[in-house]
Amino acid sequence: MIERETLQASVNGRPVLRRVQIEPTNRCNFTCGYCRRAHWSRPEGDMDLERFQEVLSYLPEVPYIHLQGVGEPLLNKDLPAMIRRSRLRGARVGTTTNASMLSKKKAKALLDSGVNRINLSVDTLEAADFSRLRPGVSMEKVLANISALAELRHSGGYEDVGLTFALVAVPSAIESLCSIITLAAELGLDEVYLQNLNGSFLPTDDPVKESYGDSDYTYYNEATQSAQVLASRLGIRFLPPAMDVPDYSWRCRWPLHGCNVTWDGFVSPCCLQPDPDVLHFGNLFETDFEKIWSSPAYHHFRARVEADCEPLCAKCPDRYGQMWHPTANPFAELQP
Ligand SMILES: C[S@@+](CC[C@H](N)C(=O)[O-])C[C@H]1O[C@@H](n2cnc3c(N)ncnc32)[C@H](O)[C@@H]1O
Ligand code: SF4
């Protein structure tokens, strides 16, 4: 078995924070049925720049900050300024967007902000499926925006900004996998990242809960293997999750070295469990981060994650996967 490496690094028994995900807003202009937003009743709002600066000052310096939560980050007009301020703290910075509002002006502002990676959410290249899965703005518009961003990255000398297609592994995404990888290569993108559908919060009879992860591993595995071959040939990095490889050594370690901060300051354990009504360890605007991170509750939670016996994680579809392989280092800067 491959030895686990530095991911478990800690100082005096206290895990080192390497990655923070901060939510610029939880408002959205899309109504995706598989998204947590469609199934909760949290208050909506934005983190303004002043509050963002406060959050940065409360947190220790970390190598990577991802500006995304449950909501569309581009709806917050301060996103480029947030990126700039995070970069000034020495962090590499990424964001994830539905790309619907990525006008040329906004794309340039984003690239000029010093962002290091942009994840672009596109699950399918079938227009009807896109409208069903990601209702808001047409697929044509989203793809035109992505194409213009990729062109600007190339012509404007922003080649070191990583561009990734982010897919949720619903059946239409698996069917579109090879076309999306081909499009990524045509546009000069770097990476295609496939994430399992997290259906833990969806009603059991919800039609979007259907996922190859629940039923047909064979089809999924064949599709991702062919996609991997194509991606290697086209020079695209392809990151699929493991659906049926419950290998203990590949388990997720997100909460051991990362945390999620909501627009209103709640600290939750990871990007797949960002709902403070389900679990949070404190609020940054009320409690010192150090106290939150070192609290007995957080410590016990991490111990359960480390021992692979946290009930909340048992429901997570990305609990085991290639991105968690000890050699893959999920906290490398180009990982989602
Ligand atoms: C919550 S969205 C927020 C950013 C932005 N609004 C977007 O859609 O790109 C972040 C990523 O999570 C994905 N996502 C949403 N709901 C999901 C779910 N139930 N399971 C897995 N991924 C999900 C989205 O497709 C997107 O790539
Ligand atoms: S665009 Fe993103 S945040 Fe908005 S509903 Fe869809 S997945 Fe959720």
C-alpha cells in the first residue's frame, strides 16, 4: 500500500489549515434541482468587502483560498477585489462559476484580479438537458462566455490561469463526457473534473437523485476509462471520482486540512457539507477562529473523519476517490 504522505501534517497535534473555501454570496441566478439551494431555507446574502477583509484577518495564512459556496460568486460585484486581497495574503486563489454572467468585461476583471484557477460548471453539451439540469441561462450563452474567456486567456497573456470544466456525474454528464473533453481541448482548457452527485439532502423520490453512482458502476467505469484515454491523447487532465472503490487509503481528508466559511461567517467542515443548519463549529464574527479550529467538537469531528467513522461523511459520494489518493495530494493548488 502506498504510504500516506504529508496530508496528515500537524503542529503539536493541531492540524494545519491548508485550504479555505469562502462563500462570496449564497444568492444565485440559476435554479439547479440538484443544488442544495433548492432544498434549504437559509437566509440569502452577500459577504461585503469589509466583512471579507475581516474574515481574512481572522484566518491564518493558507496556501489556497477558493471563493465559492452555495451560490453564484459572480453575483458579488466585489469578487475581483476579494481575489486581489487574497492574493496579497500570499494565497493562490480559485473560484467556481456557472459562467452565465461572464461577459468579456467581467472575464477580464477576473483574469486581471490575479486569480489562479476558474472552474466552469457545465454538465452536458445537450441544450435540452442543460436547461433541465441547470435552468437559468441557455447553454449557448454559457458556452459562448466560456469560449470568450478561453480566448482572452490565450490572447491576453493569462496562460498561467487554470481553466477547468466542472461536471456533476448525472447520466447526461456521463453521456457527454467525451464531447466535453474534446471541447475542453478545442478551447485550450486544462482540466475536466467530474464530481459525484451529492444527493444526501435530496428527497428520496427526487428525479435528479438518479446517478450512475447508485446503480450502474459498469457503465460509469467504462465511460470514465474511455474518457481517460481520450483526455490523455488530447492533453487534458481528467479527474473522475471513484464510484465503487471503497479503498480506505483513498478516503477524503478535506475536513482535516480545510474548512468552509459561509457568507454570514459560519465555519463548516467542507465544501460538500456547507450547510450550517446541519453542522457548523462556530461563527467567525463571534468567535476567534483559533478557538473554533481547536475546539473539542471540531477535534472530535476530525478524529472521526480520520478514523473513517463520521456518520455525516458516510452519506458523501466523494468520500473515496482518485482525488483523495495519497499520491494525488488534493491540496495541491490545481485541485478543486
Ligand atoms: C454549488 S456550485 C456554486 C458555484 C456556481 N454557482 C456554479 O454552479 O458553478 C459549485 C459546484 O457544485 C456543483 N454542485 C451543485 N450541486 C451539487 C450536488 N448536489 N452534488 C455535487 N455537486 C454539486 C455545481 O455544479 C458546481 O460545479
Ligand atoms: S448555478 Fe451553482 S449555486 Fe446556482 S443553483 Fe446551480 S449549482 Fe447551485
